[in-house]
Amino acid sequence: MSTEARDKKIKRVVQNRQKDLVVVFEDIHDPHNAEAALRSCDAFGVQEVYFIFENQAYFDPTEVGKTTSSSANKWLDFRVFTSTRECLDHLKQKGFQIVATVLDEQAEDIFNSDLASDQLALMLGNEHAGLSSEALRGADKHVYIPMRGMIQSFNLSVSAGIFLFEITRQRSRSSPDFSLPSQEQKRLEQEFKKR
């Protein structure tokens, strides 16, 4: 790809990045599951991704899928926490509404839940155990995806894609502009050109 074409693509991608939308992965076991979910993050304009490694072995999110040409990690910004409490405290100090993804039908149905919040942190949990009790207690709301088949849940990357699609759909239909501020766009554009 020529430098001019690359610069145009970078500009377009940066213009479509969503402000104040953070995806939080808590104690993900398999880096390959994370890799697939990170592709959804990039596709839906998420820039900031947090990883919590409290009960699972650490892996470097900047290295996930680096050997594949479709690797999304190159274009995302990561922050790693060693405890769920530390991450929740950080998000609350910044004023984020924390949305926990669950398998509980008593929770809010994704299609009837207001997900167009100005500052939204979407939390997804471990592939087998889901989110921890700490994460569930600290969340502002619990949201689930209604299932119509025999299987109870989607895998991590599919769940991430569905939640991010619905958040993006709702945000695109609401009145506030969820684009990054112009100064942040310029900064990110310059940063992307170095990656």
C-alpha cells in the first residue's frame, strides 16, 4: 500500500474511533480467544482495551496474534491491571458506567438496555467462569444476550462482537457525537503512522 493510501486509511480509521468506550477483559485464559475479540474491538472503533490478570496467567496483549497479518493489536492501546478492584476503581474515578456481560436472564436484555452512555466500559469475563463476583458487584448494570437455541452462550469473540455492534448502533443513533475530539484525532493519526 502506498504511503498516500495508507495515510488516507489511517485518517478514516481515526475519524471512526469512538471516544470514551473501553473494553475490559477479565482473566481471559486463551490468548487466541483474546486475539479474535480484539479484531472486533478494532472493527467497531474501540481504541482502549484493558486486561485484568488476577487469577489467570499473564500474556502480553501487544504480542497476541502478531504473526498474523490480520492482527488488530497493532492498532489498539492496552492497559493491564493485576486486580479487578484496581481496574474498577480506575474506571469509576474516570466516571465510566461499567457494564457487566452475564448469562443471567434476570439481567437487562441487550436489545432493551441503554448502552449509549457517554463513558462506557464493557466487561467480558473468563471463557469458562465468566466475570468474577468482584466485577459483578462493581458493575453499574448487568446485560445479557437472549439465546433462542439449545446452547447457553456464545464464545468470547462472538459475544464481544455482538455487544460492540449493539453499543455502536445505539451510539450512532443518539445525539452526542462519539467521535474523538479533533486534537485526539490528530495525536492518534500521528501515532498510527509510526506503527
